[in-house]
Amino acid sequence: MMADIAMEGITKTFGKVVANKNIDLQVKYGEIHALLGENGAGKSTLVNVLSGIYIPDSGSVYIDGKETRLNSPRIAAEVGIGMIHQHFKLVENMNARENILLGNKKGLLLQKEKLNGEIVALSERFGLKINPDQKVYDMTVGEKQKLEIMKVLFRGANILILDEPTAVLTPQETENLFEIIQKMKDEGCAVIFITHKMNEVMMIADRITVLRKGETVKTLTKEETSPQELAELMVGHKVDLSIKRPKTEKGRVLLEVKDLQAVNEEGIKTLRGISFKLATREILGVAGLAGNGQKELCEALAGLYPITGGSIEYLGESLVGKSPREISSLGISMSFVPEDRLGMGLVAAMDMVDNFILKDYYKQKGMFVDRKQAREKARQAIKKLDISTPGINNSIRELSGGNIQKVLLARELNSNPSLLITAYPVRGLDINVSYKIYDLINEEKEKGVAILYVGEDLDVLLELCDRIMVLCHGEVMGILDADKAGKEELGLLMSGEKTDKLGD
Amino acid sequence: MFRLVKRSEISRKKSIVIRLLAILLAFTAAGILLLTLDLNPLEVYASMIKGAFGSAYRVREVVIKTVPLVITSLGIAIAFKMLFWNIGADGQILMGAFAASYVALNYGDLPRFLLLLLMFVAGALGGGLWALIPGFFRAQWRTNETIITLMMNYVALKWITYLQYGPWKDPQAMGFPKIPNFTANAVLPKLFGVHVGWLIMLLLIVIIHVFLNHTKKGYEIAVLGESENTALYAGMNVKNTIVSAIFLSGALCGIAGMIEASAVSNTLSVEVSGGVGYTAIITTWLGALKPLVILLVSLLFAALLQGGSFIQTAHGIPESTALLLQGMILFFVLGSEFFIRYRVILRKE
Amino acid sequence: MKKMLCLFLVVMMVALLGTGCGGQESTPAEQDSTVKVGFVYVGPVGDGGWTDAHNEGKLYMEEQLQVETVIKENVPEGPECEKVINDMIDQGCNIIFATSFGFMDYAEKAANNHPDVKILHCSGYKSSENMNNYFGRMYESRYLSGIVAGMRTEANKIGYVAAYEIPEVIRGLNAFTLGVRSVNPEAVVKVKWTHTWYDPAKEKEAAKALLAEGVDVIAQHQDTTGPQQAAEESGVWSIGYNTDMSESAPTAYMTSPIWHWGPYYVSQVKAVMDGTWKSEAFLGNLKDGTVDLVPLTENAPEGAQEAVEKAKAEILSGENKIFTGPLKDNTGELRVKEGITMTDEELFGTEFMWLVEGVEGKVE
């Protein structure tokens, strides 16, 4: 008996890279099916095949038992397949209704009232609360996602694919999304849900297919598995899923930030009076939805973002208005691992050696650049951090995301920082690399470094950090002690509820 | 139907095969054109090669054409490396030639070496300062340099035209609008039958190679070209780097202008650049912004020009046909660059 | 790898340059017994003008002498010209006809570098042992064409599209104007300078500008038929130059002063073959047929043919020397006194930069 939606023997290559290798996937209507796998396991490729964006080199897709050639997204839509992408495809200055109508053939002839009626009906059926007249630029991330889902449902999709939908949401929004997904299931839709977060899988999925390195590892039901087993299937060997938090005695206060203010190029306030203290042998986590001032805060501390008010003091020395080189010339060793690794932290087209000299080449004497030392350091880093690269002279671009991050960290840690700022250091990385990076950060903490850790995974923040500062709209909502705080509390702060707590 | 897919990476061997294939195709297509004109393509191609390398004189002519192409390409390469689209090389060549000519016409009696040195410095300054204008605008206000540099070519051209018809017109030329010839001291001497510009060219290739690969400024230019954010992150002075790199870019073009005015024209005229500023954009690009490759590409390009000119007289081919032939070859070679970056996939519905 | 390549290239280049130094003058020597003739043209063959006239001469010469020739079209009046001459010598040419004024300095340089090659330069004034200059008294034909224009005009305004303010052009313009005013003292000639020999569009524009000023005959000193086309389109009259332009402007065209270079080219190449060539300046005229006037078309006014015949006879007999005083320039200053005729030195020298009375325009 064939499943309602069946993919058989799907193979898809990009040049030399085999993204999908003979993959099978079977999904039923009225089922939530999680697709689990590390980066590069082939999840996105597989669902892109299903939604008609990629054409497989070989293999077939059967919908309702009939072989279907999904040669274009339109054909996929016609058979009821709808995909909600990780990056929303919405027109910012149109309202919800207009976005729903876009690309819809019958749209132009529809009456506004009738349309609103349909939208309301769908809203009620799936628990999607949407105001049809609201402009997209006025929406929160969660609302935009709902609109994306609405768009797909409006076109009559009953096979829904969600590509890492929770990555951008608060815990509350995630919960809400799960309710909607549950409703879809109840309405008889097939839901394919891509993620790499085990706890979400355990919470919502009926069945799980694990992919690794482009191949199907196994399909199992939720009841017969555990997060530990899933992680091991994903990675291919035993893993330890707990993060250590070495108990260290908090040292003296190294960095004191008071009432920090900043505006962006459009004159909108991005930092609204941020104050905190950071001590040596401490990891201060920064939580918050993306774009709530984290980037600006990090860059302001590193001397890369102009501030309009407040103070930054490093052991009593003001850093306000100082450039990175001026800060360095004060003898302050500050390392900054920016969020945008290839667009800021590294030069993609250059090799490891040239990337290693990026921040201290200017300290060399004369007009020439000597790369001898950097070559040696690069070789050491490859050994120490287990960086897999064809060689120190290959451009960084050729490396995988995890190895790129290792190169960046290696350079930043090479300078023996006393203050380390890291922004989303494990974003998009595999479990293995992520844990390696947590270890490295903990190592630095034990060495006595003061660390500011901007993260998005609340579980990780709670396990890794000593205190967690929550930002919303450029303001500090509160600073919690990690061992006493819970996800619920963090979630509330992230959505803008203030607390007076400042942690110990 | 078919669609295009960006290639992730391509092996060196494959890219060479594609390029060779393109050249083969170019000659085949051009051959058909020649056949319609009742010419034997093989004979024409053979004489193109003969025309470019067949005698010592022809080789020297190829070298003479190579010199300005290489020096200008080096200048453009520095700007392009920084993603500053300097389309203004032609104008910078003219202004370099203008500044050098000012020295040559006014101080023509100075000792030869001193005079040539002054002209060299003036040429570099002329081209450099001219390029500095769009460079400054870009650094200060992020203006689009493509348009500004292009427009400034016409300004430079009109300025030389004005001089040629007006204040610098040679009173001895019986009213013919030309600028007086330089004195013998202002003409670059020859070495092995070719003006010493070729020596300057080789020297500059080495200098620019070292500059781009082994100096701090060269490193900064490379970083800035990849990402301005990274340059800021690394603490570089972005404006300063833009401005100084652009000055250098223009200065090299200006040097090319000085060499052409001094050694080839022996005077200043609107013909002095001969379109090299535009041709060099192609050679720079095909040369992958690498000085040594630029030398090779420019040499081949000059040979193509010289060979194309030769067949006109040797086979009585009209100029327009010879240009068409050159254009076709160029079209296929440039076209192949596209296929090196993209792959065509035929798809069955 | 790359370093090797670079090294190889440099070595190769130096080697080639080096060998070039040794075996320099080998190529042309083999061609001693025969001649090969190169023609350097400023425009394309088929311009219907100046270059066409030279090419006609070349064809005539080829037919008469059966010699090998090469041509190069569209050669700019700059350093490129010297390269073209050198290229031709490299290919075995030992006679070069450089057919434009702006080629002069480069022809001179090439002549100095190649003493065994004869270089004949048209319309200039420099010469040496192996370089001469040749030209013709085109002003004689232009004077005749002026008669036709002067009889034709009803507005008493004639337009003249001219290339550069150089003696050659000024001489022709003055002679034309004298021809006009010999039959129509009221008429004026308006001149526009284009600063180009070969730019059909620009020259046409200049003619249109003149037409807008109310002229009803267009004459010209360019290498193309651009001005003729403007006249044709506006339904007025025109006088061409260089070749018979009746096809370009069938209802406007009346006649052209033209060149017949063939006989001169034959004589020169033959002299080189016979070993009797000497560097001598040549000035062709109506009498020897180097310059002529195309027979008038039916667009020409009645009686013009007779008037032209009469003037031509006077010129041939020496009765009319055209530039005979009293001649005033167009600011009213007397330039040539009554009874005095300008000498060839004055006519072809550098001082003849003034415009005769009746020309509206100035030398800038």
C-alpha cells in the first residue's frame, strides 16, 4: 500500500555535491511528519524537489498514488503542495489581502467582501488570526509567518511544507504555530515540518524521517524514539546533549555599560539606554528576537557603531568614540565574533592565512605584509580545532559553515582576548560543531575572559550562560540568573514585558 | 526549454577546455564569413599570425600596442580589485598625456633624462588627480563611479580638443589643428627597436604584482573589494584606502598616456589614447585582475589587432570585415566566460 | 607555474626584440626589380568623395602598369598613420601615396626612417630626398563651379560646407567665391567649418544649418556626399566635390570640381620602375587634366555651360589667373593691389589665411 504522498529514489546533485542520494519519503494525510537532519543533510533539497523548485536527477514522486512530474512550482501548487519558506516572500508595502492575492489568477475578479469572507473562514478553520488590511511592514515576524501560511492555504494546499518555521519565533509564537499545525492535521492536511531541534520534534511530530549526508537514515514514530536516539541518528555516532557550565568564581567587573543610546542611518533609535556590567570569568547571555538591538550593541562595544549617548567603560577607561584600532592601542584585547561571518568577520575570497592577518597586519613594521607567522598559526588552528579544509591556501568560501566559524573563532581567540563578544556563534551549525564551540567558550571563561554571548536558542542560553540579558526594541527587559530562570519567563521578556531583575 | 544554473566551481582543466572551444568556434564562425567573401579562412588565419609575429618589425609593433594596454590594465585592475568600476581610463590616459605634454612643450630644452622624468611624474599626477575626482565623490558621498568616470572621459576629450583647436594649436601647421611636436629630448629613447615603454611596462608589472600581493595597502584594497563591512571591522580607513587606490589606478593610466604621447605620437592629440582605455577593460577582466595574466592577455590582444590590420592590406579585406572578424573572436571569448560561470540545462517538459 | 610563465614571456619578448635588431632591413630588399605601391586613405573606399577619387587613380594606374598594390582605409590623421606606412613597408611596399594633409608629419618620419622608399604626400608642403608632395590647382575648377552657383542662386546666398581652416580649403573657398561674384556680384557665400574630412552625418548637419540661414545652393569641401544629401532633401541646388555626385543628389546636383589622379600616379610609378624618379613637387591643373569640372547636369541654369566654357578658355590661355587684384578680404582690407597677381608661393604658402570679399564667415 503506497502512502498518499510518496517520494521514491530521489537523487539530486549540484556539480560534484550529491545533495540527495536515493531518498525515500512517505507521508500521509492527517499526519505531521518531521524531517530531521543536520545542515547539509539534504532536507531543503528534498522539499524543494517536492515543491517543484528543483528537478531531481532521478526518482519519482507519487501524489495520491499517481506519478506526478513536478516540473515547476505551479504544477506542485496545482496538486495541492504549498511551501512556507524560511525567508518570507511578502511584499512589504502591501496589506495582507493583497499579498494573498498576488500571483493568484482568480484574484482580480474577486470581490473584497467575498475575499474577506474567505480569509475569515480560513482563519477560523485553522486558528490563524490575520487582519486582512494590515500592511506587511507593520507585522511581527510571527504575523508574517501566519500570512505566508494563509497564502498557501488560500491556494488550496493540503500538503504543507514548513522549512524551519520556528527559527525566528519566540517560545509563545512557537506554541501558537504548533496549535495551527495541529489544526491542519485535524483538517486532514499532510504537514511536512523541517527542523533540527529535537524537542520540537518530540512535541509535535507523529512520524520522523531522519536524513544524514543526503541519505535517508530511518523513519520512525515519535512513540518509539527519544531525543537521544534522534540526535545519534542525525550525527551518526553517540553524542552528549548536555552543555557543561563550569562553576567559576566571578571575577572583577571588566566592562560597565551605562545608558547606551544609538540611532541608525534612518534616525530610528536602535539602542535605548542599555546598562549592564560584565565581569571576568562570566558569560552574559543576550536573548531577544532577531533585530532588537543585539547587533548594534555588539558593534557599539567593538567601536564599529556610532553611539549617541551613554558610556562604555573598560576598567574605568572610556571606549566611547574609539575605533577598533584605538581600543587595541589602549592595550585592551577585545575579540568580536560578528553575526555576519563572511560579510564582516572574514573575507570569503581569501584563504585562511590572509584571514588570520586581518586584524593585526597593520601592526607589522614597514609597508610589506609578512605572512609567515600567520601560516604557522593557521596550521596550528587546523590541528587544534579540527578544521577540515583542503589547505591553508584555499579560499574560506570553499569551507563548510562550521569550518568557517572555526576559522573565525580561531583568529579571534588567537589574540588572547580579555573580553569576548560573540553574536550567534552556532547559528546554522551542526550539533557537533556547536558543542565544540560551547566547549571553546567555556574554556575561555575558565581562563578568565569576560564573555558576551548573543544567542537565539533559549535552551542553550539557559544551560551555557551565567546570566541572561533580554533585549526588546533596543531596551533591556531584564537580566536573569540562568540557573533560576525558565523559558517561559524569558519568552515574556522577549515579547516586551519588563522586569526589574538584574541577576547576581 | 532550457535554463541556466550557476556553476559552484569549475576545474581549471574544464575552464581551459571551454575557452579553447570558444576560440575554435570563433574561428569557425569567422571562417564562414570569410568563405562568403571568397577567401580561404585558413590562409587568412595563417596570415593573421604571420602579420602579428611574421617579422621582427611586426613583433615590435605588437609590443608597442601591448605596452599601453598592459599599463592601463594594471591601473584598472587596482580599481576593479576594490570593486571601483573605473571606466574612466581613457580620460585618465588623456589627462596624463596632457600633463606630460605641458612639461614637454614648455620645458623642451631640459636635459633629456630630467625632462622625461618630469614628464613621467606629470603624467602620473595628471591621470591620478583626474581619477581622484570620482574617487573622492565615491568615498565621500558614495556616488556611482561608473557614470562619473565615463562622463569624465568626454570632459577630458573635449579639453584636449579645445587645446588642439585653441591655445595649443601649432602656429606652424598652416591652420591645421594640431599641437606642436615635442622636442627630441621629450621623446622616449628606444631599446631593441622599441621605445623603452616596454621596460617601464615590465617594471610596473612586477611592482604592481608585489603591491597587490605583498603590501599592506594591497591587502587593504583586496579586503575592501570583498566587503566594506569587513574592512571597517578590521579597523581599516576605508575612505583613505579608496582615495589612494583610485589615485594609483589613475596614475598608471596617466603613465600610459605619457608614454603614448612621448614615444608614439611625439605630441598630444585626441588620438593619443586610441581607445586603449576601453580595450583595457576587456584585457583586465580576461586577465582576472592578475598582472602576469594581464601581460599574456594583452599580448594576445595586441597580436589580434596587429594581425587584423595586416590582413586588410595583405588580402585586400575591407576594414569593416577585419573589424567584424576581431569582434567575432572577442565575442566568443567573452561569451565563454559566461559558460564558465553558468551551465545550461535542457529540460524536457 | 605562473612565475615560470611570466619568465618565459619576458625571455621570449626580449629574444624577439633582440633578433629584430639584427635582421632588420631584410624584407623590402627582395622586391628590388618590381614595385609594390601602398595607398593610405583617410576615409573608406566608396566615400563617393576624396578617397574614391584617389582610388580611381589607383585603379587606373593598376590597369596601365599591372603593379601590385595595397590599401588601408580609414587611417586617422595621427600616430596610427606612421604605423600604417611602416606596416606597408614591412609588407614590401616601396612606393607609398599618403593621401591626406594630416598624414604629413608621419609620412615625413617614415620617409626619414626608410630612405629607400618613395613617399608621395598629397596636399602638404614638406619634402625630402625620398618624399615629395603633390597636389593640384583645384581652385581653377572651383572658380568654374562658382560661376554655375552664382548663376543659379536666387536668394543670392550660397552655402559652403568646409572642413578645416587651412590654406587648401581657404584657397578653394576664395576661388569659388570669386567665381560666384564674377557672374553675380550681389551673391554672398556663407561658410561653415566642420573640423572633419569624413563624417557624413556632421557634414550634412552643417549643410542643414546653412539651409536654415536661407541659402539655396550648397557647395562643399569635404570627402563625402553628406552636404549634397541635405541639399537634395531641401529641394535646392548643390555643387559637389571630388567625384561625380549626380547619383547622391539627382535633382540638386549641378556639377563638381573633380580630381583625375590616374595619369599622375602612372607617371610616378613608372618613373620609379625606370629608376628616373626624383623628389619633385607637383601641381596639376586644368590644362593637364588633373583637375576638371564634371559636365553640367540639366539642373544647371541656362547659359551656365557657355559661361563656364568661356572662363575655362580664359584660364587655359592664361588670360584669367583668378587671384588677380584688386582683391579685398571680407573685412574690407585691400589684400592684392590692382594689376597684381598672387604668386604660387603666396597661393600655396602659409600666409593665405584670409577670406575674400563676399565670404560670410571667418578664420578662427
